[in-house]
Amino acid sequence: MRIDEITLTTNDEKEIHLITCRPSASPKGNPKHIEHFYSNSATSTFIIEKGIDYIKVGIYGRNEIPNTKNKGIWTFVRNFIVTCGGFLSLTKIQWKTLADGMLDF
């Protein structure tokens, strides 16, 4: 994953940390070959909001399109199945675990 943006917004009542990432090429491989099951147009935005008496975490995916440009039929099948699982909210448990971990930190 490549980090596209990190921002911090604060006021008297809260602070909001925002991190936006997108799939990227492997540092050890072809720089034009995205090593992810989503295409490089997909983004994941992580938001942590801390108020006076609360902390909230949100994770938002956008433009989640299967990466069909990988070489090999098995990679294509894997990416397609994982993406379909995401569309069916089967990855919700994984994202919930990540969000809970961010809150525990």
C-alpha cells in the first residue's frame, strides 16, 4: 500500500487524523505491476476522531475494482474471489478487527 495523504485537523472539541492509502507496486518487483487484489484506483481511508469524551475509528473503501491486470490465471481468479468477498461484506470482520486494534493502541 502507498500512503497518498495524511492530515490532522484540530479544534477546541476534537482532533481528526485521516490517512488515505492505495494499492501500489511491490518494491521488489515490476514498478508498473500492482501487487494487490484491487486496482490502483482503489483507496482506503482511515479516520481516527478523538473528542473530549470519545474516540471513533472509521475505515472507508472507494473505487474497489478487481485488479485483473496481473499475469496468470490463478492470480486473476484469486483477485476476483477476494474482491467478490469484499462486495459481499465478508471482509467486514477483518476491517472490524483492524479498527478495534487502532482503538486499543
